[in-house]
Amino acid sequence: MAKTDMQNETSRLQTLLDETFASVGQARKAYKHGLKTQEVGTVSYAGEGIVRITGLPNVKSDELLHFSGHKLGIAFDLDQRQVGAILLDSGKKIAMGSEVRRSGQVIDVPVGEALLGRIVDPLGRPLDDRGRVHAAERRPIEREAPAIMDRAPVEVPLQTGLKVVDAVIPIGRGQRELILGDRQTGKTAIALDTIINQRDKNVLCVYCAIGQKSSDVAKLIANLREQDALDHCILVVTNGENPPGLQFVAPYAATSMAEYFMDQGQDVLIVYDDLTHHARSYRELSLLLRRPPAREAYPGDIFYIHSRLLERATHLSKENGGGSLTALPIVETQAQNISAYIPTNLISITDGQIYLSPELFRKGILPAVDVGESVSRVGGKTQLPAYREIAGDLRLSYSQFEELETFARFSTRLDEKTRKTLERGRRVREILKQPQYQPLPVPEQIAVLMAVNTGLFDEIPLDEISNRAQKIRQTVTEQLPELCEKILQGNKLENAEREKIIEVAREALEESKRTPSEQQQEQNNQI
């Protein structure tokens, strides 16, 4: 028996040896003798974020370059005498005279399912201590926007869970909606709530932090993890300590990661936080490379770098998979000046804007969305039918209220109609308030907005409206599950169904007015 086993083992080893010799022979036949040339340049100047190189006559624009110490850069300025390159890593160890080698390719990033739930830098290097990202594919960060004939109309809503946005400034899947306002007015909070609301909506999210403070990014990551929203997200992070070149490529890299899923037919949301830092990093690089400055010292192609980025957000036609990429770029204004250079550029590129007012923020009206200054040029066509029936009246009454409120300060005697308009407007504003991290389902929003539109809140004190609205949401969800499902499916409500929702809301308000002892007495009588 032992002899037979030895013979089998000898036969197996012989077969393995024959296969090895055969593969080596094939490799020797396939090997071609010859010399391979490689261009090697020399650093002639090393500065903060940029270098100048001599000796790379055939280098191409945007080609990835390898510096000593495993540092990376991109060929940015091609001159007859020298090449200007931007650094993607710290340039502290790059000295004059050090070698630079061409890679023969443009910068690319890993894409795919392996990135979900991960925190990476714009080059795909992990920042979350979970090991290397094992992606099956890599894609260049720059890509042409889909052609017009490859796109489809924006028709499906992207629910943010915020009443003021979903009802008055709706966003569709494939739209580009700008979020702008002064610093510390809640711009990131709106984007964060939108990401949290996509947990069960089959929408993947990509959050790109451009030059943000590390503490702010850490807080945002902790909030996403606490809300159980990190698993359907990809976080591409750069902070203020990173070189400007890495901050500049960050949104393009994040978009390539998002486009992979769009090409698979999925719906994706991408947040750029924020493009003000992106424009400043590009201005810094351009001035260091001595490019001619234009308005506010920005280079002349500042509009192009944002337009070529945001044009990649779209809704693809069914022939191209039917996926969508919705962009929420964020931009910071100074002293409420929305007519500044970068904000006006982005307003002209995007399909609408959500403007956050510092005055509303100081009054405690959160989210501090200024309905009069905000607009959505596409979203109205994507709204669910139940929203369309109330959004027009809601916006009209709220606009009238804001106008009257300004003039009412100068008058002590108001007629009855004006007084009712003011009281209704104050209650609409109170209803539109919403705490952070509490996005609301569509049926609950519809029920509350219908109630305020029909005047059910007119006689209720302002400080009690929040609790009464919560009672309506709870009651409608419990008593009318079929109608809630019909709203979610996008079906139009009949008059009788709308009346049913209003009647249930009225009963909920009546019940909430009774004291606990009265409610207990009524239950005993029913028993």
C-alpha cells in the first residue's frame, strides 16, 4: 500500500514538473529581445504644491508622473523649455535635481462595490484603517459628459425628507441642485439629511469633502455611522492640510466612482462639499504656475472646470442603462452676496439653487431655506402628484405672508383678511421647521401640509404646532396605510381620499386637545 502511494506521489510531481517546464518554454518563446526606452526628467524647481521639470519632451497633458519617494504628480503646463506639474502628495522630500519618470497614463481611481462603506482619498487610498481597497476596475478621473441623445428627461423625484425642499423646491434624480449660503447656515446639514434619507430608497451616495476641517469630516462620519447610513455611501476626503493638487482632483475622482454605479443602471447621489474650496485650490495652483489671472485672481477657465464636472450628472436613457447621477454642489457666499463670481458661475451651470439665509438661521427657523430666493428648474415635473396638489397653494400663501410680514411692522391696524394671511403664514413657517437627522416619509409630509393648507392649524398656538403635527403624522400612518402606499406609488389622490386625510387630521387634532384624563374617560366609555 505504501509503495502504491509513493508511485502516485511520484507521478503527480512529474506531471507538475512537466507543466512547469512547458510554461517556462512558452514564456521564453513569447519573450522579445530589445531595449526599452524611458524618458526621465529632472526637477528644476520645487515649490509648495507645484514643481517645474526639464527633460520630458514627449510628456502629455494630465499625464501621471512619478517622483522620488513614491510621490505622484500631474503634468499641468506644457512648455517648450519646461513642464509645470501639480503635486498630489507632500513635496517636502522632492528636491531640485531629483528624477521624474513618466507613467504613460492619466490619473485613475478604483471603482466598484468594494468602495461602498469606505473612506478614501481622491487616489483611492484608504483612510479608514480597513486595509486596501480591492476594486476590480480602475477608471480615469476625467471623462466626457454623456451626449444629449444619451440622456433622458428627469422624471423621478429624489426625496430629501425635508418638507420645505420636497414640497417647494423639489429635486429630481439626475438634476444638479446648488446649495449656497454663508458659512454656518446649515448647507452640509441639508446634504447630510438627504444622504440619510436614501437608506431605503435604493440610491447610493458619494460624499466628497474638499478642503474641509478634519474635525468636521470626523463628525459627519460619526453621524452617518450613528444613523446607519454609512454602508450605502462612499466618502472621498481631503482636508486643508492636503496639497492643493489633491483637493483639485477630488471632485473628479469622486464623480468617476459614482459614474460606475450609474453605468450599471443605478441611481446615485453625489455631494461636493464645497466647490468654493475647489475653486480656491485651482486659483492657488494657477497663480503658482504663473498662469494669467482674471476676475478676482481666478484663471480664465474657472467656469470650465466646474461645468465639465457638473455636466457629468444626468439621467441616462434606457438604452444606456437608465441610471442617474444627481449632484448637490455646495458653495459658500460672503455676506449673502449670491452675485459673486463663483456663485453666479455655478447658478448658471446648475438646474436651480437652495439658498440658506443667515437671518432665518439666527431666528431659529431651521432648515434656514429662503423660499423666495430658492428655485428648482426641473424638480416640479418630478414631484409626486400628491405634492403638486398642495405645493402651488403652499408657495403662494407663504410668499404672500413674507411680503405682508415686512409691511405689517409699520402698521398697528390690520384688516381681518390681512391678519388671517399673517396667521396662516406663521403656521406654515412653523410647519416647515424640522430638526436635523429626522427626515420624514412622503405620506407624513403630505398629511401635515394638507392640514396647514386647509386651515386646521389656524387656531392652534405656535408653540403647540410641532406636537400637534407629530400627532397627525402618527395617526395618518396608523389609520390610512393604503392611502400612504398609494401616495408612495405616485398615484393621484381622488377628492374623497384627500377629504379622508383631512378628516383624520382633524380628528387627531381634536384628540390632542383633550387632556389625558378626558382621553382615558372616553376609552372607558367605549369599553
